[in-house]
Amino acid sequence: MTRKILLTGAGPRGFVGRNLAETLNDKYELYTPGSIELDLRDYELTARYIDKHKIDTIIHACSSVENPLDSDLRMHFNLEKLSRDMEKMIYFGSGAEFDKRFDIVMASEDDIGKRIPIDGYGFAKYIMTTHARLSRNVYCLRLFGIFGKYEDWTYKFISNICCKAVFDLPLTIRRECKFDYIYIDDLPNVVEWFLENEPKYHDYNFTYGSPVLLTELAELVLKAAKKKLEVVMLNRDEFNNEYTSSNKRLANEIPSFKPMRLEIAVEMLYKYYFDNKGSIDYRVLEKTR
């Protein structure tokens, strides 16, 4: 019997959910209602939707960064409660759970809780992980720097500099820092593994597992574009906090997990924007920093 999955965040403005929908749609029966059709903050409405469509699994990729301590937590725990009678629920955490006020250096899952984040988004995600660890069937894939098509190129770093390279604009970096990026195309296979297997733990870092400097990423974009453009560092006096993590827990449990090399991923993303340059508003792009 085909699994019936409620996949949130798969609408036109979605990133993770939209990419997952394209890949998983041929293998599962997906239900991807938008916020107008289904307000996840409304428990009774959500319960009726799940009952009507006989949903047996939830993949929650929707978030409300503007008001995480209300909307985001309300959506999450409405779905968590409804998932108790299902096989499982998968959602996406954030490296912000480790507290971005400080350097996060090759963080492992065991480091969760050593510092409590004070920002609303990080704290909300921390609460979700704490609860997931006590659950029967809720699993967190924790994202750090995930990039790819459909993300907001106006402020997401790699997409932004890819778009600038397409239009021969200088590539701007606010501050240098070490980051941990992974390509969105690596995610669907891991999600599918979680759907079809019983993970040992309830939270996993989904990351490349190797630091990269933003200037190194800019060089990869220029290599993909085969161009020599100016790379502008807007603030040379200080580094941003490091934001990197270990993926050993995930790699040990899924031996086939081999993240795509960043050089290849950047080439693919640059080509996507080059082929879709008509969708990029140049007047907006040239003002982004």
C-alpha cells in the first residue's frame, strides 16, 4: 500500500518542501496543501484534513520564522499530537539550536543543551528537539546551510552570488566566516531512508560535515561561471561566528550517505539560475548585499 504523506511547506514560496515534493511525488501519495487551504495552527481543521485523506506519515517542512514561539511551535505540536497514531513524523531542525551567539564548531548532536539559544527561532527549534527525543516516532533532520533552487536568492548567500555572476555583478560577502553547506539534492534520499527505516536516534545533523569559507564558495561560483568578477568583502575587520557541524551520526547509520561535492553542486545551481535568468529581477538583485 502506498504511503500517504502530508508534506508541508511545498508551495510556490517553499524551499525544502518544494524540492522534496518534486522528488518524492513519484514514490508516495503526497498531500501538499497551502496555508490558505490548511492553517496548521488550527488543530481541529488539521485533524479533519488528516482524517479525510487517511494520512499515515507527516513531513513537516513549513516554518514561520517571523513568529516562531507562537506560530511555529503551534504548527509543530498540532502535527506532533496528530502523528501519535501514525507511523512517524519527520521535521527539520536548525543549527540555531546550538545558540548562534557563539561559534558553533563541528557540533555534534550531543552538544544540544550545552547552551540554550535566546533568539525565538533557535529556542523554538531547541524545544522541538527536546520533545522529539522523548517521543516514539518524531524525527528531526537538523539543517545548517542547505542551498539549492527555489531558495530566496535575495538573501541566501550561494544563490545570491550565483545570480550576480549570471549578470556580471560583483560578488559581495558581508563578513568572512566558516560555514557548513550541503546541496538540497542530497536531502530526498535521506528523507526516503527515514521513511522506510527505523532510525536509532530522534535527531540527526544533516550537513556536509566539513567547513568552507565564504570566499572559497565565491571562487567556486566564479569557476562555474567561467568569469573573472570582483569579490567584495563588505567588512574585512571581523569574522562572523563559525557555523559548522559533524554528520557522523547520520553517516554511520546510512553508509550510502555521500554528500555531493560542493564544486559540483555550485555548478548545478549556477546553471539553474543561468537557464532561468528571466525570473531574476535585476533591479532587486543589484541592490542586495
